Amino acid sequence: MTQSNMIDPFGRAIDYLRVSVTDRCDFRCVYCMSEDMTFLPKRDLLSLEELDRLCTVFIEKGVRRLRLTGGEPLVRKNIMHLVRQLSRHLKSGALDELTLTSNGSQLERFATELADCGVRRINVSIDTLDADKFHAITRWGKLDKVMRGIEAAEAAGLKIKLNTVALKGFNEDEIPEMLRWAHGRGMDMTVIETMPMGEIDGDRTDQYLPLSLLRAQLEKQFTLTDIPFKTSGPARYVEVAETGGKLGFITPMTHNFCESCNRVRITCTGMLYMCLGQDDSADLRDALRASEGNDLLAETIDRAIARKPKGHDFIIDRRTNRPSVSRHMSVTGG
């Protein structure tokens, strides 16, 4: 395996890239977006060809895992053309994994083709198994459509991990049931603390549930054993004795995961963020469009990696009621 030649100031090798292909989504989840979102004009977005070129440069520099995100990546027009193009790096062995994070709404349509392109696992974001609550939290989503998408993904042979945002007063009592349901279908599950990104219509301090508290509640029903299992992401995993499955905790607020951070993110406009919880960025779109060659792009990437911070600045503060980071999660990519 090729060692990444992107080493940050703290000696961390960057071998994982998350790319937002669109800021648009067919849901309006209350902790992620306001209902009346203004999306970027199409001219600001990288074209599919530019996204392919950009990802390829990162792969040549040592990225081994690539995740497509959004918004909802599968609502991007002709997105499967990009997936098929990127799959050549799987065939060549330059890339270990090509995957995506989805809300599941379009999986019924695309699951078979994703599998055909070499995608082996996907993350599906789902916060409740109650149809009415699901519609309330997503504003526009329909649970039955997502369930058909999950079934289509399973039928196509895709390994699914559920991502669930833990929200106080909304789904904390439902998480044991979701855990049993997911593990009963052979799906791992990860619970995530809500992150203070972007202006939404509500108050995040009312939503915030520390996962240390959630874990203590779960341990009244389940035997949770810490295990060293790792994916390319930041979750810390436990094994659940009663179900035989794995449960991950992503805790940016109560216990950050920065010391082993191996990833960077690119927005749909070509901004490279070295940290999800910091505003420092590098404009790769200008570098892409300034030259047909990739030398300037590679130099811009190198300069950005050289200032990757040690950790993030997330805080949920009732006094200011302002997000720690002004951009929405849908812009950066989850």
C-alpha cells in the first residue's frame, strides 16, 4: 500500500477524503438546515469532471478512502457518472474504498448501480423508526421510501451502517429499539452528538444530548464492551453482547477525536477544509480552473495540509446561541 505523502504538522498521514458533491438535499433535517434554505448557484459548484480530477489528484497523493457526501449526494444530477469514473481507482488498486453517506431516499433507484461500481458499504442517516417523527425531524422525508432504499441496498449486497443523531427529548428513548432493529438486520449503528454548524430554526442547546449520558442509559439494558475496531472515520466502537453487533459513538463535543484525525473535506465549491470544526480553508476551485495541469493544485493542497490544526473548536453555548462554525453541515459534507 502506498503511504500518503500528505503529512500534517502533527505527523498524521492524510489518507481519507470526504467530498461534498452538492449542498442540496431532498430533506430539511431540523438540526442540519433551516426549512427555507438558499442553495448555491450551479455555476459555483465544481463540475463532475472537476470533482473527478480533484479526487484523482488526492488519490495520487496517497488518499486510500474516498467518501461522497452532500447535502444528499444522490440528488446531484448524473452523480452515477462520477461514481463510475472514480471506480477506476478501485480497479487499479490505487483506492481501497469508495463509499457514500446518504439519507436513503434515492437508494431504491441507485443501489444496484452503486454495487456495480464497486461500492461495498454505505452509511444511511436515520434518526427514528417512527414514520410521523421521521417526517417531523426531516420535514420532507418519508420513512417508507427510506426503508425501501435500505432493502434495495441490502439486496444489492451493500453493507449498511446506520448513522443516528442523538437528540434530547426526541429519540433518546427510541435508540435501544433502533439498535436491536439495526443489529437484527446485520447493520452496525453509530450515534452522533449534534454539532453546532450553521444557523437553523431552533436552539441547539435544547437538542444536545451528551453521548456519555446516552451510553449510561444504554448500559441499563445492554452489555457494552469497548473494542479496538476502527473504520476510517472518528467513531469509537463497543460490542453489544445482547445483539452481537457493533455500536459506534461519535463525540465531537464531550470527547473529541482529533488526535488520530486522518481526513480532510472538500465542499461542492472546491473549498478544502482541514478540519470540520474550523473555518480555515483553501480554495481548490481557483487552482483547478487556473491551469490544465495539476501542479498548482498539488501545491495548494500541500500548503493547506501544512496548516491542518490539531483539533476543532466545537462548543454549544447557551449564552451566545450562535453556531461555532457558520457554514451548514450540508455545505461541508457530513
